[in-house]
Amino acid sequence: MGNVINLNRFRKRAEREASAKQADANRSKFGRTKAERSVEETRADKAKAHLDRHQIDREEQP
């Protein structure tokens, strides 16, 4: 007689492995380092400040 296999354990292990593989792919596709996020935030702040400096203020005439 062969070995008895718990199918629930086998199924759960296969799901965990598939989930880990998907998570690894997502990390490489979407993940950014802290330094990259910091640089992007700094660039966005500079761009906003640049636009704010060049905005024309118009006063309403009565």
C-alpha cells in the first residue's frame, strides 16, 4: 500500500507557493525603494512650488 497523503495540506501548500510567486512578481513590478519614493516626493514638491511661484494673481475689479 502507498503512503497516505493529506490533500488539504497539499492544496494549501500549493496555494501558498503560488501566492508567494505572485507576491514576488508584484514586488519587482510595483515596488520602489524608500530612496526612490523620497526622490519622487521631492520632485513633486519642487514642481508644485515652481508652478505656485509662476501663478498670476489677479484682483477682482469692482
